[in-house]
Amino acid sequence: MTELFPPEIKPVHVGWYSTEWFDAGWDYELRVWWDGQDWRNEPNGWRLMCQKVSWRGLKEQENADNS
């Protein structure tokens, strides 16, 4: 996994990401879909109401090993 990126930096690639955010006193960690513009619950799914999420992706080597 990559380091945790802040919400201001968006992913370059479409796909699944591990995300983290804080809301109402709770920390959340979820796997969500980045469609190139918005965070969604799944490909072609609902747009997440909270778009301010920190995220992690796979490093290139990890991604290549899993192909």
C-alpha cells in the first residue's frame, strides 16, 4: 500500500482504494471506488455524500505481482 494521501490529492487511476475519514467522532475505513471524478460505493454505484476522504492505493510493484 502507498502512504495515506490527503483529500486534496485525488488518485490518478480509476479503481478501488482504501479510504479513511473522520465524521461525528468516529474514524471510518472503507474500500471505495474512484471513478476519475468522484468516490463511489462501487463501480457505477452511488456517489459518496462525503467526498473528503484520505486514501491509499497499491504500489506499482504490488499491483504487478497481483496481475
